[in-house]
Amino acid sequence: MSGRPARSEFDLITAAQQGDQHAFDELVRRHREAVIMVVYRMCGDVHLAEDAAQEAFVRAWQHLPTYQPRSPFRNWVYRIAINAALDTLRAVRQEREPVDADAAASADDGPEALVERAEQADAVRRAVLSLPPASRAVLVLREYEGLSYREIGETLDIPIGTVMSRLNYARGQLRQALAPWLEGL
């Protein structure tokens, strides 16, 4: 694609809706990493996240002709991805200990700091994974993806009041689960 200007997302969506696989491939390329992270935070396993993200993009391709650009494409794909993650979790019916690249520590940290950071990251991960899926989805979209309440509501097709209530519940559950770590701060 060298020499050609980048196509707008709207142009890519329009072309993909008309069957242009290359346009859809570009949409996948633009959103793949974010979708994998959303799914990873929903299921806590990098391999399940990759599988669920792949499934999400297959579903997105299948349903692309029905996509209406009332909300951002990203939000539409996140909704599909969260549903794929929940389907994957139901199929597996067990939680595995994830490997978290965010927990990688700097070489300057001492061994105690490395162990403590890993323990904290593991505690947060377990606390997030222990949330009910509906609350976990709202929390992931707000805290990790930075979506507004309105965007979360559109993505999950729920009222803003429900978004706020689920987020409040999730934060309260996390505070309770992480109380031992918060006391040390």
C-alpha cells in the first residue's frame, strides 16, 4: 500500500460490506490488538483470548452487512468480542492462570519488588476474573479501554444507569477483594 493514502475507516467499512476482503483485513489489522486485550481481560488466558478474538472477527465478517455506523466500529467489534469471550468461557468452564505481559518488571527492581509486583498483578487479575461477566465487561471497557459510559452502554446495548450500577458494583467488589493490598498503600 505504499504511495497510497490510508483509507478512512468509513471507506473500509463500506468496501468490506460490499465484499472487499482486503478492506476487512485492514479493519482487523487496526482493531486486532485492542480486541485481543478486551477478550484477554474478560477470560484471563492469552490463548483463549486469541481464539475468542479470531471468532469475534469471523462473526464480525459474517454480520458486517447488517452493521449500521450509528456507533463507532470499535464499539460494535468490542460487543461481538465480549460475546465471543463469554461463549469461550462457557465452553471451557474453568479459569486458568493467565500470563500477563503488563506484569513484566524492570531490570532495576530488586527480587522483593519483582515478587510483590507479580503478587499484586495476580491478585488484581483474580479479582477481575471473579466478577460476574456483566460487571467484568463494564469494568474492562471503562478501566482498561477508557470508553465513556455512553460508549459502554452502546457497546453492550444497556442503559447508562445500568453501566453505572454495574461499574459501581464491580469497583466495590474489587475494593473488597483487594483490601489487603490497599491497606499497604
